[in-house]
Amino acid sequence: MPRAKIGIVVATYNSERTLRECLDSILAQNFKDIYLYIQDGGSTDETLHIIKEYEMARFSSEKDSGVYNAWNKALVQVDAEWITFLGSDDYFSSPSALSSVIEHLDAARERGINIVYGKNNLVDQSGAYIAEVGLPWEMASVGLKNKMTIRHPGCFHHASLFDAGNGFDESYKVIGDYHFILRALRAQEAGFYPFSVVSHRVGGLSNKPSLMMSIIRENFRLRKELALSPVYLVDSIFLKRLTLFVLSVVLGDRGVMRLLSVYGGAVKK
């Protein structure tokens, strides 16, 4: 079987509430040269029954140690030129989403570029539109060493980046994607497409207030490991995360999110 143009990896765990919308958006794509692989973490709800309804989906189900462990397991199975990671609660914004990025992927390869990303439509848990976000490389590259300025949903990675087992560092539990991107882009630039192909639900793992201290610790560790200066970066993002963590100790995650919704805030990575 020839290698697919685009591989889509979806990690699931008890994802019955949103998974069907995610998979329907993949099935609806007018670009069909797709290799879809779902790595399930041993779901106990209806997730596996839903997956089996989709003939195009290859999948495996076993316990994992986190999303990056799940992604690495899937990478062993996926045979595609370009690979993207779609959250089980995210979805492609239109049937032409993938076909619209092909020319950007081809142009990137001609220039020796291995990562191509774009904008995202942020939506809330009900799917209501919040905003379109995403910076072109000229702007994103300026701040990338201090924060994740590249939108990972809708980010396409050339398969060569994962050769010889060079996947995600599973010791990172929340910012492993940021760690991977920094390593991959140390010696080259990224490609950018100026539109959204993915609708990304806010409120995921990296937005959970009680995990903000873990994110702070992982960021300090990442900066030390990759020799970024200063190692202990204290900026507005650090202060925001610290504030959210302290509030979560007092109010709990739900209490913090309710407080933010009252004041019109949205927690973003």
C-alpha cells in the first residue's frame, strides 16, 4: 500500500461526547489520501464502539502514560508523508480543510521545511465560535523561545522528523508538543498558512488551572534542558499561570473557570 499524503493521529480516552464530531469531520474531507490512526488509552465508555463505526480508522486500545505516550505509539503505525495530531474534542472546520493546505505542504518541502502550521478557530465546549488565532512565522518566531507561539492543532509535521524514534519526550506531561517544536525548529524555519483548518476547543489539559504549577515546572525544566536564557523566566505568562494555580487551590478548577467566564476571560495556552 503506497504511503498516504497526510496522516492524522487522534488520541482518545473516554471521548464519547466529542469523538463523533471529530471523526465525522475527517470522513467529510474531500481530500481522501489520508491515513487515520486512533490511539485509545483503554476507554471504559462508548469510545471504542464509536471508533468501530468508522471503517477508515485504524486503531489500538491500551493503557498509556499520557498523550505523548499515545502519540508515540501511533507514530509507529502511521505511514504518511505529513502527520498532524487532532484532539478528540477538536474537528476540521470544513470539508475542504485538508485540500486547502496541500499546496502549502508541497511548497514547504521544496524549501526544505518540515513543519507547517496555520491559524485555529477557538470554540467553547458547546462549539460556539470564540476567535481566530495564529501568528505568521515572522511574528511567531520572535517569541517562540518564551512561549508556544505556534498553534499545534492543524500543525503538519513531515514524517522525517520522527525517523529513528525521534518522537515526543514522554517525561513531559503537558508541554511535550512545545518541547518537540523547539527542538525541531532550532535550525530551520516553519511554514505558515494564513487561515484556519481546525476548530480547537478551549479547556484542554494545558488550560486546567490546577495543572498550572506543573506547566511552570516543565517550562523551567525545558528552558534548562534546551539552554534557553533566562532559565527561570518570570513574565506575564508565568504570573498568570501562578495566579490561576493559587485560585484553583482555593476555588477548584470549576470555580476558577466560572470566575473567568463571569469576567469574559478564556484560559489559553
